[in-house]
Amino acid sequence: TQSTWVGNGLINAVAGALGLLRNLQTFNFLLGNTGITDTGTIVLPEKIYPLRTLRILYLSFFGCQSVTDKTGNMLADLIEGTQSLTTVNLDLSNTRVTEEAKNKIRTANKNSASTVKVI
């Protein structure tokens, strides 16, 4: 469904749970074809930054037309600030995130993730 609640409400609930999971190593979340917006994605950094154990981050926003460069830039900052990351997979296809923002994400790994894949 394209419901904004499904996107923003769901990610808010998950972010709240992340605050309790201090030893999380892998975070896989598929938000493709939901109604998530940039407003919904900004809850992620404050919950993910403290997770020093996080190794693998997989996020899919496939088909979310309300996701723009604001989210792309936030993800680049998140990747750069999360020192434990080794693998990042992001599906931003069919969103409004531009190639410029995608390239910023790809180069954000110089101090953190060893592998960053953005489509």
C-alpha cells in the first residue's frame, strides 16, 4: 500500500525498538512501495548512530516517490558517522533521490563502511 502511515508510522515504531537493541549487528528494512517520506526517514540516524555493533545495513526505498535528496544526504551522513559498518546496501531506485546524492552516499564510506552498494 502507498499509505503514508505504513511508511512513516512503521519506521517510527522500528526506530523506537532500535533504541532498545544495543547489540544489533544487521539491520534489514524494506520500505519499498510504501508511503514513507523524508520526514519518516529522519528518525533513523539518532537510533542507528549509537549502535556500535551494527555491521550490515540494508534499506530499500524502491518506488517511494516521496523520498528525495533529503533522505539521500541523511543516509550519507549516517554511513559516515557509523564507524562499525562493513556493508551497506541501499535500493533507492524509483525514488526522487538524484545521482548526485547517490554519489555522495557512495563516497561516504571513506572512514566507515568497506562496501557500499547504491542502486
